Amino acid sequence: MDKSYVTMEACFICGEDTGSLLIDRRLKDSFEKHTRTLTVCDKCEKNYLSKGVLLMEAVQKPYGYTGKKKPEPTGSFLVMREEVFSKMFDKEIPEQRRVFIEPDMFKKIRQWSEGNGSAKDDNTKLGKKRKG
Ligand SMILES: [Zn+2]
């Protein structure tokens, strides 16, 4: 199987093409036809991130020679409404509208949000369109 250095960038939320091609040698391990990045397509940006914050479950993984850790998204996410986010975290809405959440915390938030229906969950309406 030949590895390609080119992949279609896929929206983090819906998995659809964002229309961008990615060409990056560093990404080759994860290269499939579509590569999910932290990019969100225009549609999802408008539908979800205009009113909410994207919470991405991520584990801390060491990388490079230094062993320094950086968050690596697991692919699970939910979108939380702004007002809920502010209440829960007592924080300003991040400009990027994207935050990484550790798995333990993510689980709690998800359970909580399922209880009151204030967040979109990737197991309900979203995330089913994954191709392949
Ligand atoms: Zn999208």
C-alpha cells in the first residue's frame, strides 16, 4: 500500500470535506483519504460554534525527543452552549471556541449534559456520517 502525502481535510464535527487538501509529511501515519483535524467546516461553525463551544476529549501524549506532552483528541466531542459553558467553568468563552478536556472530566460533562439536554452529543445527531 502506498502512502500518500495528500489527504482531504475533514471537519472535526461532521466529518465532511472542508475543501482543503492537506499535504504534510508529519501527518503521514494518520493519513487516510480523509483526515480529521481540528478544523470545523463553515456549516458546523455556523450551526454550532456561533452559539457554543466545542469540547474535545483529549489525552495527553508525549511527543518528540523531549517527551513533552500535548493533547491528542480522541475524536469524542460535544458542543456546549455559551451560557452553559460560562456557568460550568466560570470562564470567558475562548476565542477559538475549542477546548480540550481530559477523558475523566469529559465523561462527567457528557453524563451531565445528557441529563439536561443542553449539549449536542456526537452519538446522537452527529458523527454518524463517517465514511469508509
Ligand atoms: Zn462540519
